[in-house]
Amino acid sequence: MSRTRRFLGGVILGYTHGLLVTLVGLWLTPFLLGHLGAGTFGVWLVAQQLLGYLLLMDLGVTALLPRETAYATGRAGSVDGATDLPQVIARARQAVRWQMPLVVLAALAAWGWAPERWEAVMGPLGLLLACFVAFYPARLYQAFLQGVQELPFLSRIQIGAWALSTVTTIGLVLGGYGLYSLIIGWAVAQATTAGAAALRTHGAYGHVWPRWRLQPRWLDVTPYLKRSGWISLAQVAQVFLTGSDLLLIGAVLGAAAVVEYSCTGKLVMVLANYPQIIMVSATPALSEMWAAGRREGLRETSTALTLLTLSVSGLIACLVIGLNAGFVSWWVGPEQYGGLPLTWLFAVQLILRHWNITLIYGLLAFGHERRISVTNMIDGVVSVGAGLWLISIFGAEGAVLGSLLAVTTVSLPANLGALARATESTPGRIAGGLWPWASRFMLVAAGCAALSVQWPPPPRFGVLATLAVSIGLIYTLVVGHGLWHGPLGVYGRPRLLRLLPPRFRPAQVSSTN
């Protein structure tokens, strides 16, 4: 299977997974609240946040393995020829072994330091932390499979694990098992994913997976830990970028403003992960091309991936601009809608941040984790500082303005310049390659903005769904025409034409089918 087919398979299944989670989640959240109560469900949400912090102890070791695996494969030309791949995996595995005592101590500390009012849930919390520790090393299998671009397989097991977990959770909740229902359901997903990934790894790649007796020395692992440490710093910096706006608004404007801001941005937050799936899926292929020295191909591929990511991001932005007022009013009531200016700022932030994400993942594939970390940290500090100042002047909109100021003055210039040097291009050439999409996107976005001002959508699901489909079709027709003949068309046009009956295909497509 080619890199492009693996990538497309992973993206399509990733989108399917995300859509299923979103649709079921709309029903599952009120179901859990009704059967468990807000208190128990709140404990679960806090516990999930706690697991997120515990994962920071990984220090980027698992996040680095897909790229290092792709590097080894790219240098050799294939997985079978990558003679240094067992050592790469062994170094990551040894680092995880050394981390395990600290992970255990951190889990015990989290359990022992839980607030007294959680005394009734200490048993379920202990089970959650024990399962977290047990499945912690198994994440290496998924990271390795991502590195060898087993993306369709990973997406399939994620969908299967999610479905099995959801059914288990609902059944246990109906059986009256309370918080244990959520924890056991989560553990089922972890066990299913880890087990399937391990079986696939040892079944298809057992010849490159290192034996347990292979244990690299400290001096051999240290370079790996240095590189992964920069990725860990970038992950910490991400907390500033994604988790500070609500805290700042709450501190300056109060809790009521936080609810209004959060509800107004909910549609953006729910849909924002979809464009990012594209770059996550493409990073191993970019890393392999970089290691193989294919610089010219990298420029074309990077441009195509950026256009694809921004095309999805632009569709989301147009939907948000045109429908957000009606969506928020239908979902939680018009009193929780923050207004058109805040909605439009969210849309602009979405586009610029996604453009920056495409640059970040490109630089990560090319080995620039140190630059990414430093840039992200500066971006986060500027976002928080500017946001705190601008909130006091403009209200909740100031939080988004602070993020926009940071991304336009820090991240985009720095990352654009670094990617231009890495791909032997220029910032102007990279930015100019986006114009076929940008000009058409701005045309559709302006129409959606005019629609939201002149004819605000009513808070009725049927009307909102019809408008969403209409905006999607218009956007696809307007934007798709420009992309069809650009860099993205080089990859997508032959595959779309192959969907036609053979007699309607161009000769060059039929001959390569």
C-alpha cells in the first residue's frame, strides 16, 4: 500500500471515528448526567484531566518514536531493510522502563492526595490509576505502528475499542455500577487498543521488534531523551495555548462570562480536531521522505497537505460564521451567545492556528523539535500576557485577540521561515501557494458573514442542518475548483477520477489504475 493510500485510509477512518464520537457524545453526556448525577460525572471529568497531566511524565518519548521509526525506514527504503530499527525501538522502550517507577510513584501520590470529599470514590480512582500504570508501556506499540504508517489499522482498532468501551459503559451504568462503569469502560478501550496493536506488531513486524534482553545503556538512550525532552516542553507549552483563556476570563470577568465564552466557542472546539488529524496522519510519511532526502517532493507534499488542512479548516470556519448564533441558541439558549464579533474572531483564530499547526508538524518531521518547543513557549507566554491585558479592555474577545497577536507575531513568522529553509524554499513561495484556496475561502466567508448579519439563523435543528449542507456545497464548489488544478489536485485528481467508470476516465488515469 502506497504512502498516499495509507494516509487517506487513516484520515477517512479518523474522521469516521470523530463523527461517531461526536454524535454519540451528544446523547451520551446527558445520559450519564441523568444516571450518575453531576457530582459523579464531574469527578470523572477531573480524573481524565489528571490522567492528562500524568501523561506529561512520558517526556515526549512515545511522541518521538513514530518520527524516529519513519527516519529509520526512510534511510533504508523499507521496514525490512532498516537494520537500525530494533535499536531505535529498544532505546524508546528502555526510556519507558526507567520512567515506570516514577509513574507508579506519581499515581500513588495522585491517589493519596485526593481531596477528602472524594473519600467515597477512592476505590474507583485507585482502579483507574492502576489501569493507567498497567497500560502505560503498551503505548509504544501504537507509536511504532504509526511510524510504519499502519494508519488504517490504527483507526479501525480505535473505532472498535471506542464502540466496545461505549457499550460496556452504558451496560454497567444501567446495571447500577456508578463511577466504576466509566472506569471499566475506559479500561476496556485501553486493553482492546493495546492488545490489538501488540498482536499486529509481533505478527507483522516481529522481525524488527527488539527482544527483551536488548537493553541499551544510558549513553545510548541519552540522545533520544534529549530530543524527546524538547517535544515534552512543546506539550507543556500547549497548555498555555489551549488551557489559559477560560482561566483568564474567569479571573477578570467572572464565572458567568466563562460560560458564555465557552458556549460561543463550543462549535469551534468540537470541530477543530478534524483538520489536525490530517497532519498527525501525514507526519510519518513526511519524516520518511525527509530521511530519504527527497527535498523537492517535500515542498510539493507540504503544500498539498497545508491546502488540504486549510480547506477543511475553512469549511469549519464558514459553518461557524454562518450558523453559530443559531446553534448556540438551539443548544443552550440565546443568553449564552457571545455575539458576532466573538464568533468571527474564533473563526479567524481557527484558520491561523491550523496554518501554524501544518508548519509545526512539518518542522517536527524534519527534526526541528527544539525550535518548535521554544517558539511554542514564547507563543504561549505572549498569548497569556496579551490576553490578560486585552480582556480588561475588550472583554471576552480579548482572550482571542491575545492568541491572534501571539500567532501572527511569534509562531507564524518563525515557523514559516524555518520551514522555508528546511524545504529549500522561501516564505513568500510557501504563503503564495495558499492563494488559490485563500481567495476563494474569503469570498465564501464574506457571504456567510453577511448571512449571519442580515438573516440570523433561527434556533431550529432542521433549518440549521439545511443551512449547513448548503454552505458545505457552496464552499466545495467554489474552493474545490481552485484546488483541483493546484498541488493538491496532483494527489487527489487521479484518485477521484478512478471512481468514474473506465470509459469516462482520461487515458493517463486508466493506464495507471
